Amino acid sequence: MAPYAFLPNVVAFLIGQVAAWHYLRTGRAWVGGLVTLGIWSFLDAWLLARYVYAADVATLRLLAGSLQVLAGGAALRLLQQLWRRHRSPAARQRIDRHRDALGAYLRGDWRAAIASYRALVRTDPWDAAAWIGLGDALARTGNRKAADRCYWRATGVDVGKAHADLLQLRRGRRAAG
């Protein structure tokens, strides 16, 4: 794509912004924030280089290419994660995988529970119940810092607050009132 072309670069920016917005709205704020910061920075740098400083073609190509790679990469990664979450073979087995992970947890097989819950959060990073289960299994092994990170992630992706009370208990806080 030509580094001087305005419309294709704005379209690439908008695609990346939609992906970042989706991440922000669904509880993966750090991913959405980084993508937003990156694409806005590259767009701003490209606009300044193009219209204020009249930069050479190599500089414009570098800035436009960086914007396109970041925006396209974020959009493709989001599409891959959404496919994995809803359409992949692993997504179809999600209930069975939750049952297996919980069974391993209840048997006291922490390694199997951790492995199962990690597989679940790899398949669906928006699965708050899997993050809570992983945190519980890690806490049972004494890895409290990692468990707290899992509870923090669960809090972030639980945008509907379906697990808010449970997460308050897990994080050691008591609800007021």
C-alpha cells in the first residue's frame, strides 16, 4: 500500500480501533489500551510526517506499515480468539473440560486441575469461571501471587458481574453491608 495514501491508512486505523474497542469492552483492557495507544501513536506520527514535515517515502512507509501491521495483527488475533471461543473443536468441548477440571480439583489433583484450567483460558480468555478455577487451584498449591493474578483477570473479564461476590471472597475482601 502506498505510504502517501490517506484513506487506506485510515481504514487500517479503524479496523485496529474496532479490535481495541472490543478488547476494552470485554474486560481485556490492557490489550485494548496497548493497541489503542499504538495505533493512535503511529497514525499521529504518520500524519505529522506526511503533512507537517513532508518526510521521505521510507519514513512514511515505515510509519504506515507499522500502523497497518499493528492494526491488522490486533484484528486477526481478535478474530482468532473469537473463533477459538465459539467455533473451535475445543469450544464445543468446553462444558466437558470444565467438568474434568473441577473433578481434578475436587480429587486434589492440583497439577491436572491447573493444566485443565490453563487449557480452558487459552481457548477462551474471557471465561471468568475458568480464571477463578485456575486461581483456586494455584492457591491450593501455595502460589498465592499467581492465584491473585487469575482472580484479577477474572474480575476484568466478568463485565456482567456474574461472579462479583465470589471474586470478592477469593480476593479476601468482604462486601460492605
